[in-house]
Amino acid sequence: MTPDPTTTTRTATPRSEPGTAGARDAPPRGGFASATVPRHLARGAVGFGAIAGSLALLQLVGPVSLLLAPVGLIALRGCPMCWAIGLVETVSAGRLRRSCTDGRCELTHVTRP
């Protein structure tokens, strides 16, 4: 028997509002963000350095130097734009908070003590 598409329901995982008992202490981060800005900058240095090194060493080592390119892409989490998005997410983590009431959502700045 196949399920009737009109009667199937999807359940979403419950989200806790900031300040409630189920809320985490750490600010939410995006998918590309790092834990700290220095850690993110270090990942960028490794990633961009590996990609630049793979191209710069091409004349000396040959195609073997291209093995550094995947290392750089892994450090950048896919691409240079992904790293840049992660940098913005890392810097802004915890500085903005979204609150939704009555179907209307707002972004507010979080002031730190």
C-alpha cells in the first residue's frame, strides 16, 4: 500500500530560542565558519599557499606539484569563495541575532558586556 501524499506530514526538529533552556551557549555559525578568526586565517594561508605552491612549483617538479592543489582546496573547504564566505560568517558569529515574532523576523545587534 502506498502512502497517501495528502496525509503525510513532515516533522521538523525543534529549535530553541536564544535565552531558553534548550539554547546552546555558543553562537550559531554557518556551514563554512571556523571556531575562531585566527584559525580561519590559518586555513586560508595553508589553502592559498598550497594552491600557489602547486602552480609555482610546476616548472621545477612537473605535474607532481599539482598534488598540492587538492590539499589547498580541502583547506579552503571547496573553493576560495567558500573560504571568503566562511570568513564573513566567522567574523559575524555572535554579533547578529535573528528573532521572529508573529511571522515577522528581525536582525538585531547583540551587545556584549
